[in-house]
Amino acid sequence: MDQVLKDYLCDAVSATDMAMEGFLPTHDVSPGSIHEAMRYPVFAGGKRLRPVLCIAAAEACGGSRENALAAACAVELMHTYSLVHDDLPSMDDDDLRRGRPTTHKVYGEGMAVLCGDALLTEAFAVLAKASPTARFTVGDMIAELAETGGSRKLIGGQVLDLEGEGKALRKEDLIKIHEAKTAALLVCSLRLGAMSANADATELHALSEYGYSLGLAFQAIDDILDVTQTTESLGKTAGKDEAVSKATYPAVWGLEGARAEAGRLTQVALDALKPFGAAGGRLREIAEWMLLREY
């Protein structure tokens, strides 16, 4: 990663963290236990990929980082809630996330369930603070996030993932899982950023195409790293997917086939940015960086 992109990512993450500090209640607001638990996974580090994409999409459409921050924080809150719930013993049963014990290991299972519920609710409260544009109301933005988090997308993807454990899934079955579980929230992040910038239909369509392919590429790379990297480098339990016989890109495509598919999907994502010309440069750099990431 070159220094210019590294600086951009650091600035976008810092802006998101600063905004999130203002949106989330602090531990001294009653009941302090839930607010402490909510802040634990939110401020645990991580790439902040979804907020970064939200901000970069807004800028590609001629908008500002400031106007995109409510949406950026909302998608990160939805993402974090999903991780808290995915890590629960009744789901993926993970003890490590971003190099730290998972929320339920620190605060207990009951509090982790409530923490996830609260983060999801807070996502909509934060997005309600966004500013409308000529083309999009705040209601439009909330509807976008609600559809993404519902039973047809994010929740549905997790259901299909659970139901697929231990089964020999076809390629189309695996794609269906990750369209909903991974790609949908990336698409939503980009679309909300674009909506904050009053994007037109052509821009929204291009960003949706970019986000869809980028999301599947991201998942393929994530699955590859799960079998090629260590727990220490990933900050989460390596080899967990194989241990529970979960269908993954390497399991279905083979390791080299999964690498080739990640490269193909990344190129499709890059091609989708053509309508933006030079304005899509940052989004291109992010896609290229994601393909080469090691954690």
C-alpha cells in the first residue's frame, strides 16, 4: 500500500472514530454496563472498511466526508452488531475478534446479545441524524439500511451460512450466502455515501455493481486467509471454517481457484467504476489494496 492511500485510510478511520465517539453513549450514562459493552467491539480496531467505502463513494460523487459520516457510522454499527452476534456460542462460537476476546467472553452471553441489539438500534438512530439531499430523504437512507440488515440480506445470509455447515454446497449456493452476508452491506455502504452526496441513478448503479463484486472478492480473500494465515496475524481464530466444515471459496473452488476468482471479481469491480473517471481513483486503489491484503 502506498503512503498516500495509507494516509487517506487513516484519516477516514480517524474521522469515523471521532464521529462515533459523539454518537455512542459513554459508560457513565445509565445503565453504564451496556454502554461499556457497546463501546468494547466498536472501538476494538479493525479496518473500518465499510465507513471508508461510504466516505470514498460520497467523495467520488462530489460530496463531502462530513455529510457522509452519519451513514459511515451507521453501517459500521450494523456491521459490529453482526460480528457480536456471529461470535456467540449459539452461532459461530468464536473466542477471538480483532486480537481481543470476543464480547461474550468479556461481558457474558446475555449482555452480548443485548449489546448487539443495542448497536443495531443505534445504527438507525445515528442514520436518522443524516442530512437529506435533493434526491434522497433521510427516510430513503433508513429504508436502504433496513433492507440490507433484514431477512433477505444480512440476516438471510447468516441463516444460509448456518444451514450450509457440513454440507457439500455448489458454487451458486456459496455465492448466494455471500451476496447476502458480505456483499450486501458493502453495497449499502457505498450507496449511502452516494446518497449523502445527492448521487444520480448512473452513479448509484455503478457503485452497486462495484460493491457487489468487491464484496464477493473480499469474502474470497477472507476465506483464503483463514487457511493460509495464523491466528496471530488475523486477530481471529484461523482455520475455524474448515474445523466446522463450513463451505468456503477454497473448499468449493480450491485454493488457487479461489485466488483466481478473487482476482476476477476485483477486475469486475474496477471496470464498474469507469463512469466516474478520475473521481473513482480512490475506490480503485481501495479495491486493489483489498486484493493484496494479508489480514
